[in-house]
Amino acid sequence: MSAAEPVPVYQPTLQADFELEDLDVDKEKYLDFYRKVGVHEDMLVPLAEHHEGPHSYYVLFDRSATYGYPGASQVLAVYLKRDYEKGTFSFEQAPLPLPAMAQSWLIHRGCPPDEIGLDSVWGPPSADEATRALERRLAGDGDHYAMGYSYTSDDPDDMVTVVALRALDDRAPSPFRVIVEEVDTDMWTHTLREGGFDTVGQALQWCDDRLAGEAGPLPPVRPAAAASRPAGVAKAPAARPRGRSR
């Protein structure tokens, strides 16, 4: 390359491209996709995507979520399967609070785990190995848990997401878990931590306290050998309104 030639610069994709041209034979399906996903297409930033034949998998940051219900999830997972012969497609989508949870959702719909890594250009990177390890575990084992509650705060003075989960295996240690993601806006990094609780009430109370800036440290997840299933915890935590008071 001569000195006069410009050096190529990587330009990240600013907007998702779902490649659905000429696949609108099923008008109802096309309209359904538009209502649930496409209407915000210009506000969806790809954090990760993988394409394999007619299949496409997307982890998207939804910039429009901040203008919706307080606490709404800002990550959207989308799975597309195209049928070029029939000129149509099928899709699934799920708003989720954390990118690792979106990765897990896609992996369990057939996306190769090694092909849906997050684009390092977008979002604050992981601050430490503990965060990276927990993100890998969530991406791989996310189907072991049911989500009962989440709240995302994009307050620049306290950017935090809390997620309450229930283990689907009743024998799991600390059957209720809280995952908390915190963004350091000065260093522009994020941390992810996990705590274990015996009851849904304890897990949700910790979430409330953290959103109010009053929470203590997360209690550790109990080792498997010490696990015992407390009475009365068979049900998943009830979903809470997104506008829940803090």
C-alpha cells in the first residue's frame, strides 16, 4: 500500500439488516414482524449476528427501549428462518435484560455458540475475568433458569440492570439468583455479579434495595453440597410491572 492510499478503517454496522426483501408473500407474518421488530429497525444496533444459510441470529441493542416503560429490557434477540421458495419466513423474538441471556436464547435455537460473540466496538467491555466467566456461563446455561423479574436503569449516575432468576432444578443450590450488571461510566467498563437466595422474597427485596442505592453485598451462591430445597419455593417469581416503584 502506497503512502498516498488511505488506511482501511473498520466501520461497525450501525443498523440491523434483516434481509427480508421479496419474502412478503405471507402478509400477516410480514406485518407481525414489522409490529414486533421492524418498526424499530433504525433503532436496533447489532451487538452480534450470525448467518447460516436461511437462518439468521441477532443480538440487538434497542435504543428505543429507553423511551418506553421504565425498566424495560434494552436487548432484543431475534431468530429468522427464510423460505426462499415460498417467498416467506418465520421468526421468534424476545426482549431480554442482558446480552449473555440473548446469546443463550439464540444458542438454544440452533446458533453455534462460537459464532455469536459480541462485537467489542459496542457497549462497555467486561471489567474483569469474573464478569467474563459469568457471561460465558449465562450464555451456555441460560436455559437452566426462568426469569421472573428484571429492571434496567440507564441513569448516567447509576447505570444498572438487576435480574431475578429461579433455577429450574429444584435441587440447585440457592434456587433463586440475582444477576446485577453495573456500568462504570468513567472507565466505560461493566461488571456482572451473581448472588444466591433461598426465597423469591429475599431476591426481589435485594433488587429493590439495589435500585434504591441501599443494597448490601450480594450473598454468595451456596455450594451444591450444602443445597437443600426450602419449603414453599416451587413457583417462579411473579413477573412485576416494568414501572415498579424504586
